Amino acid sequence: MSQERFDHYARMRANAPVHFNPQLQLWEVYRYADIQTVLGDPHTFSSDASVLQTMATMDPPRHTQLRRLVARAFSAKLIADLEPRIVHIVDGLLERARRSGALDVVNDLAFPLPVTVIAELLGLPVEDQLKFKAWSIPAIKAAEAELHGMPVPPEHLAAVAELEAYLLQMANARKTEPRADLVSGLVHAEIEGQRLTDEEIVSTCRLLLIAGFETSANLIGNTLHLLLLHPEVLARVREEPAQIEAVIEEALRLHTPFQFLARKTLREVELAGQQIPQGQLVLLMLGSGNRDETAFERADQFDPWRPPVRHLSFGHGIHYCLGAGLGRMEARIAVTRLLAQFQGLRLNEASPPVPLQSVVLFGLQQLPVQWDGTLAKAA
């Protein structure tokens, strides 16, 4: 399925890089340079292109104000200060796997790590993490249905409403009993003398929660999977652990966690020779742009030491992902500590990886692995 997707991207880049999809009634953009152009021009291409409103779908000036507020929680210093806590979480998860003698990288490490971190940052109960996962899937599927021009199934809308009610309850609790967490910060913040609305607080928390763990979970799983498929790269990373940073960037490029972003035209505009009318939905195919041969040499190959070109996985311009630094650090710690503590790590031949069935996300549902002494530990 993945290769079919990538083959389609290549055909579109070559033959119809800016393409109107009559079935979906939207425009698709496949080349790196054109995607950068759109992301860099918020005055022509609005982010307000979804029924599920968040900071990511706001335009200036409100986006600028809210982003400046939230960015305080994701400063380089505050993220660096989280490193000991992330190491502690990772080591606890790995110890649990070592005791059980079994490890599914996705469900035992890649998911529980970032969902724990973002829940703690927001001030949400970590024990509710399975609820967060159950709510995130319908929210993403609602976006998929919307992009396909289909009505969003009622059960997906109900799940989103349940998540929003949960977040609103947490926000209301912080109004009278503030804590040192991000929900409290949003509840008591002021922009130009005015407090954020409940809708802005809830939508921002929803975005940070879902994007905060889905991106990192898929990044960790994809990075480990690529390393296990490329033993020569894995061997070099074991010898030179600092090389993991280059590996993570290449995993982000080659296996882009969020495959596309949506924008809407505020005026008629020409892009790659195509006239796009005002008010049109434009889908930016990040997964295709990251494999554009004009931007990346040998674009379909996994090469962590290729000449540096900034990938599109965290976006570009005013909506560049606030959590990029946190996601990179979570992946670096998770992968390096896993490799250091589990010798002979390899895919589980009896239980192959299971890909995610998603148009929006690229990753794995399961990634079972084995290591030296697995059977002895299990016994």
C-alpha cells in the first residue's frame, strides 16, 4: 500500500504537479517548491480550511497572538528541561518490556511516551491516555471524511464532542484551582486585555494533545522500522549515537507522519501554471514534496547523510510546528536508549509490522521486535 502511494506521488509530480481533483472538488499540490510557496503565503492561502477549528487553522492576527502565547511552553529551554523526565519514562517502559520478554515498539513505547509527556504538559491525567487515543482516531477520520467531501459520520462527531467536553471540564476546573500546567496557562492568559474564549482554549488543547502524540508516536515507530530494515545504518548509529539526529530527520522526510495539510485560497492565484479560483480548498501533499527529486537526490532512498535540505514534515512559515523540538527529542531518547539497552534488536519474524490504515497519517499500528535473549527472558 505504501509503495502504491509513493508511485502515485511520483506520477503526479511528473505529470500534474498542481491538479484539480474533480471527485473531491479540491486542488492537490505535489511538488516541494510549490508546497513551500503556499505555506509561505498566508495572505493568499488561508489556514481556515477545516470544520475542526484549532490554532493550526487560524489566520493572523489571532493565530499570531495565540501562537505567541502557546510558544512559551515549547521554548528551547523548557523542552531541554524535560529531558530527564523523558529519559525516566522511556527507561520505565523499556524495563516493563524487558521483564515481559516482549516489545511492540508502537504500543509499548512509541505511543505511551509522547502521550504521557503531552498529558503532563497540559495537566491532564496520564491514566486517561487510552481515552486520548480512542478520541484521536475519530477526530482524524472526521478530517479525512471532510476532505473527501463526505458527511462526517455521527459517531466521529460524537467522539470529538466527548473529547471537547472533557477538555472543557479540565479548563473549568483550572479557573478556580490553577496549576503549573498549560491548561491553566491558557485559562488565565490574556491577549490585549481579553481572556481566551472557551472554544479557543478547548481547540488549542485538542490540537496540542492529538498532534503532540500522533506525530511523535509515528516518528518513533517509523524511525525504528527504517533502522531495522537498514542494518548498515543501524550499525553506524550503534557506533556513533550522535548520528541518530540525522536518522530522525531522514525518517521524517521519507515516512512523513502527517501526509498533507489543507489551505483555502483567499483570492484567485496562479500556481505552477494553473489558475486556482478564490475560495478553493488546496491539499498540500507533504509526503510527495518530501520525495521530490528536484529537492532531494535519490529521493526514494533512505540516506540519513544526504546533503541537508529542510523537509516539509513540520510545515513551513508561520504555522511551523511548535512541538518540533519536543518530537525530535522524544524520538532521539527513545531510539538511542532502546538500542543501548536491547542488543541484537530485530524484527519479529513471526509477527510482521502492521501499517496504519489512514490517508492522513503514515506509520504503523504494530511493530513487534525481538532481541538477544528474548526467549530466555520470556521463559
